[in-house]
Amino acid sequence: MSHKQSRRSFFKKSTMAGLAGAAWATHFGQGLEAAVEKAPLLSSPSDLQITDIKCGYIRNGHSLFVKIYTNQDIWGCGEGVDATPGTYYLVKMFGERIKGKSPLNVHRLFEDIRRSGFFEGAQSGMFVAVLTAVETALWDLAGKALGVPVYQLLGGKFRDSIRVYMDTALYQHQLPTPEQFAESASEAVDMGFTAVKFDLDQSNDPNKYDKYNWTASPGELTRMYDQIAAAREAVGPNIDICVDMHGRYDLPTGEQVAKMMEPLKLMWLEEPVPAENVEAYKRIADSTSTPICAGENVYLAHGFRPLLEIGAVDIIMPDLQKAGGLGEGQRIANLSNLYYVPFAPHMVASYLGAMAASHVCASVPNFLILEWQIYFHKNPMFKEIVSYDGEMVVDGFIPLSDKPGIGVEINEEGMRKYADKDVPFFA
Ligand SMILES: [Mg+2]
């Protein structure tokens, strides 16, 4: 008997037992039975239990993949990024906390882990990044167990496809010229994208006078303006352009760049200053009509509260492989919606993470746009490490998966050759 059949018979048996003797069942039983027939996947396998958790790392430990196993023939996959190097034993510790429990109580297991460290959950960094990967795998598992996509577990969807912007990664070039900015923007538009992102922080700019001081010189400011102006000129007024400064500059530079970019009508200016000081963000946001965006280095909904409360940012961008997971991502989006602040998640993960984030983006009204990476198109590794149906992206939109769970799987064999050598790989 297949798992689907056994779940279905479990539901039918329990439904019929529950209805036996109920007077209204004689009137409504036929309709109920027909409804059950049309939507037969509503039950929870009552004895589903977590049996094990395993993980693998690629990209020097910065990409963590976890797999949670059960006593039935289903598993869940999740991904964490950035703050994950060296966290193998943290994954194992979290696994011990959830073994033997039902993976269907996702929020409860999230809270159990979040509070399991010191200080009843006041955590950030590695702890939360690993929790994120585990929590995401629980959603995937719960969706597979119940036969529904994750967006359905999150309350349903506002949209069927997720608009993404192309991170051009021009950053990896040595001091790209304005012409390269223009070419890169045009390339993204030719691929069907309606929004692009560029990085402006260049430690090797010859106009920069000091390695540690990040006050942009007049020459640096001119270089930044010329680069973005060339991109704007190339794509015209109707393509969105985002600009990232990676939190490296200081307050006067942030204010100057935001003001200088106003004529170029950016979608946003991202992390002009480091992430820790929300009052500095507010100073910049108050000084300009350029929308200010931040949040990829903020953890949990608690971390976003002060940014929103004082109006420090115009757009928030939690990283959903890092900030606490899919449920926490939805809570952050809903919190920001109370402040009329749009939700534009950061995304530097694999296609598993992109689709996991897409389920959250589909489930909230204030979703603006999700990050997409040129590496999905140029680095073959990103297609080898996951398995999925259909196209990853179509004309600048991710088609939301309707498969049970996230809809994208880890391809362990494809990933193995890229795995970090000094850490156990799904063992
Ligand atoms: Mg950024």
C-alpha cells in the first residue's frame, strides 16, 4: 500500500468513525463524502515522527543543506546561508531536540529550538541560520506529509509567480566601467527581467584613500554615479534598478549617495551603512527621496521591529535562509505590512532556497520582489545540486511550485563533488 493510499484510508476511516451516529451526517454525508473525494489529502499521518537529521555544506560552509528523515518514507529539505560555516554540531544538537516528535507542528518545533539556547531565544547569527535551515525542512516535510505545497500551509497564495530582480554580480569584475554596467543591465532585460541590482562598493577604487575609512572621495562618488547613470540610460525609465553598498560606507557617504542618485529613480539604495545602527539608517532615509532598503543582516522578527518602529527603512529585505525560516519570514512580512513597508527578500541560496522563499513571497500581500542570481544561469553547479520540474525562471518570474512541500529537492549525488571536504556529508 502506498503512502498516499494509507493516508487516504486513515482519513476515510477516521472520518466515517467520527460521523457514525451523527444525525446531520444523514443529510450532509453525501456532500461531505464527495468533498473528501475531491480533496482527499486533508489528514495528518498520526504516527509521523522525526527519526534523524543530516546535513551537507558547499561554498566553504556558507551554504548549509539539511535533510530531516521520518519513520515514513518522506523527508524534508532546507537551506541556510551566510552564518553557517562550522555549524555541523549545531545541526546535530537541534536534531536531537526534535527527534521522535511530529514534524507537522512546525511553529512549535521552531519555538522549542529557538528557546533551547540561553536567554529564551534571544539569538542571532549561526544559531538562527541553522534554525532557519531546520525550520524550512520541517515545512517541506509537513507539505509532503499532507500533500500540499508550502504556500498552502502558510495560508494560501496572493500570486502564482514571484517577480525577481537580477543580481548582476558585476561586483566580481575589477572596477567595472559604466559601459559594463550598461551591458549587464541590458543583458538582464534581454533575459526577461524587469529589475536589476548593482553593487557600488569597490575597495580597489584608485580614488579611495584609506583601506579602513569608508568615506567616499569625490572620485568614488563620480564613479558610482557614472556607473548607475549608464545602466539607467541603457534600460530606460521603466526598468527597476537597485543599488547595494554592502553596509560598508559611513553616514555622510550614505546621505550623499542617496541624494546623488535621486534623479536616477532607484528602486532602492541598499545598506549604505553597516547594519547595526538603526538610527543612522533613519538619518539617511529622512534625508532623501531615494528608498532605503536593509535587513539581510538582521535576525528574527525581533530584529526587524526597531527598524520598522522608527521608520529607518522604506523596504525590508530579510534573508529567508538566515533570518529564522519561512514562518518567521511570513511574520516579518506581516509585521512590515503594518508599517506599509514592502517586503523584498534577500536571496543568495540555491534554487531550493529560492523556491522556499517564493512560497513565503506568495503568501503575503506586501511582497515587492525577490532576489535572483546570475549564477543560476552561468555556474552549472547550481543546476546540479538540486532537482526540480520545469524552468527555474520565466521572463523574470519564478513559477510557484504546486508540488507537495517546497517542490525542489536536494540532489545529493550532484552536490557531493562540491561538498566541503572536512565536514561529514549527509552522514
Ligand atoms: Mg545586500
